[in-house]
Amino acid sequence: MNAYLWWYLPTVLRADGVPVEEIAALTSALALPWALKFLWAPAVDLLRGPRWGLRGWILSTQALMVLAFLPLLFLDLRADFAAVAAFLLAHAFAASLQDVAVDALAIGATPEEERGSLNGWMNAGHLGGRALLSGGALALSAVLGPRAVVGILMAIVGSSAVLVLLCRPPPAALRGAAALREFGANLRAAARRRSTWAGLAFALVAAAGFEAAGGLGGPFLVDRGLPKEFVGALYGGPFVAGMVIGGLAGGRASDRLGRRGAVAAGQAAFALLVLAIAGAARLRPDLPGGAAAALYAALYLAIGFYTAASYALFMSLTDPRLGATQFSAYMGATNACEAWSVNLAGRFAGALGYPVAFASMALVSLASIPLLLATGGGSAAEREEGPGADRA
């Protein structure tokens, strides 16, 4: 469903003539529930027991996601833009809560030494779904129409509930006053660690370059003269393949070479590629669509590498006893980065052009590397070095 929001929808809206500023504003607004999910993540850590566990959270939020998409079967994306935006926001809220529960399950079940590789494979599965639900959706939309695409997406989300039911439920958590006391003690311990705050600050700004270039990628390529169907094929094929390959490489590098080193390598790579896209568009205002697509293909390879490595870093910074709350704070910060960077880049693109928008966000990413160094690497051993080594 996220692929529909961030890859399919911006491309279709731009092809229909919606201004890029409005598209960027909608995209950034839809990222806000993910940015704020740390506010409701504690409920997932606290409100669990023998009868209502992580599976209950996941299944109920999936149902809400499907219901929020139901009105889109009858609304027109452009004529009913305000109503569509409201229902998409409701869907985004339910999806963000589902993310919280899924993340908590993954952190509790994953050994520290395998988190990089696991994130690479999770990224591959996630992106495979994105390929089907973005590039594939654009192709189907041309044949069946946008309403049919919405119906297909609803059916896919609903059918995935079967996989959740087949999962083995995790052990029941503490309940009542004991759960509150333990949660409070763990939360205070996390708040006293310097790496916690460095990780949050890093997540809030580090990905600005690729979030801006990615969030405006569909409109940028359409403005370079590429048909929306061809852009959909790029997202469904080369771009996703690049992210999958990059993610597997980034996850493996994170486990073998260390969290910070792998993240820094991916960050430098995507920032330099975004600068290259900005420079090419500046030097050649009539930059051919094929050249722009080739640069984006390389960019998505670097994005995949960075994403798998950075998620492994955030997992390693997270206390498993705060699997929903702390990791959701990191993920909320990354989504807040998407919200502010895409919104600001959209304003810059409308007023000053794509080169200024992309270059400014890439420089923000490069400037955030000192925050990465302050995280201490993210391993459990590094989190417990001693009372003076990791204090705010």
C-alpha cells in the first residue's frame, strides 16, 4: 500500500496536471503518521497479553487499512482531491500502527549478529511488493482504470492476514502495574543513553537527500518527457532491482564491517548521486529522460544499501524490551525526515527548480555524518560500555 502512496500516486497526479507543490504537500502529509507513530507505539508494548498480542494488533490494523481505501473505489483522484487525501491519511495512520507491531515482532525474534542480513532480505521482500504495487499498478491502471487498482490492492492486503494467522504468537508480555513499572524503568534507561539521542537526531536528517529525490522522482522523470507508463515500468523493474541488490549488499556489509561504516558508505553514495542528478539537471535543463533514468537507477542501488544498513543500526540501538516504542521512535524520525524534506524540496522545486531542491537536501545528508559517529556503532556491547561512556 505504501508503494501506492509514494510511487504510484505522485506519478499519476503529475501526469494529470496536479502541481508538483500539491503532490509534495500530500506526500509529506501522508508520511506524518509514520513520523508520529512513537506516540502510540507504547500501547503496543503495554496492551498485550494471552488473548491480545502482536497478531491481534497486526490483524486489526490491516482491517482498518482496507476500510480506509474503500471510498477510493468511488472518488476521483483529482476532482475529489481533498476527500481522497483525508481517506489516505486515515489509511496511513492504520498502516503506521501496523508497522509498530511488525517491528516489535521482528526485533524480539532476531539475533543481534543477523540483523543486517535480515534487514537486507526484509528489504528485498518489501521492495518486491512495491514493484508489484507501484509499477505494476501503473500498468494495470492504464488497462483497467484506477478504481480497479484500488480494489486489487485491498484484496492483497486482506489476503495477507492469512500469513499473520499462520505465525506462532510471541510469549505474553507483563500486564497491569508490573508492565507499567518495567516499561518506565526501561524507558528511563534508554533516555539516559547518548546513543539514543544521537540516533534520533541522525534519523531525522540523514536521509534528506534521497527522500527528496525519491519523493519527487516520478514528477521529475515525467517532466523530463518520460510517459507515466514508462516511469511505472522503471519503478517496477530497474529501480526496485537496484534497491534489492543494494539492500542485500548493505545488510551483509553491516554485519561484516560494522553498522556505522556501512551506513556512512551508503549515505555518501546516495548524497553524491543526488548531487550528480542536480548538477546534470542544472547543466542540461533539457536533460533527456533516458539519462535521468540511468542516474536514478544508480541512486536506488545506493538507497537500498543505506536503508538496510541504517535499519540494522537502529535495531541495534533499540532495547528489545522497548521493541515497539524505541524502534518506532527511530522509524518515526526517518519518516519525519521524509515529511519535511519532501515538503521543502517540493517548495524549492516549484520556486527555484529541481537542481536547487535536490542539491540542498543532499548537502543536509552529508552534514549529518557527525551524528552517525555519535551513535557509538549500535551494538549491544557498545550500549553497555559503562555509565560514563554513553550518557547524554
